[in-house]
Amino acid sequence: MLNDNEVIKMAMQNTLHALADPTRREILNLLKQSRMSAGDIVKYFSISRHLSVLKEAGLIRDEREGKFIYYELNATVLEEIMLWISELKGDTKND
């Protein structure tokens, strides 16, 4: 069984792996504008594996409506990555 530290480390690795691919970053840019069905996204990219990787990394959420699955950006994970990078750089907030 993984401890909390190991779970966080694995989540970070999955997220960074997902963000490393330029196609997946472009999919996130599309979803930043609005949620889209897989059919809408496939007009731009060959997506099957890309959507799976983004979903596993927690970067997108999906919701089934009838026979369609809609995807949307999950900015929470990106915010956590940005906070980690900021802390790594030594940036601090002066509140």
C-alpha cells in the first residue's frame, strides 16, 4: 500500500508526463475555451490515447450525456503544479 507521499509523487509524475506531449497541451488549450465532446476534439487531433493520459493525470474530467462524452479542463491539478513550481523556485506570497 502506498503512503500519502508516494501517492502525491505518482500523481505529479502522471501530470508532468501528460503535460510533456505537445498534442495533449493543445487539447488542454481547446478545453480552456469550453467543454467539448470527443467528436469535437477529434476534428483537431487523433485523440484516444491522449484523452486517457490527460484523464489519468487528473487534468481533464469527463461527463456522459446520452451517447456523448464531454470533456472539460480540471484547473485544480494545474494550480497544484504551479504552486509546487513556485515553491521550488523559492517564490513566497507576502500577504
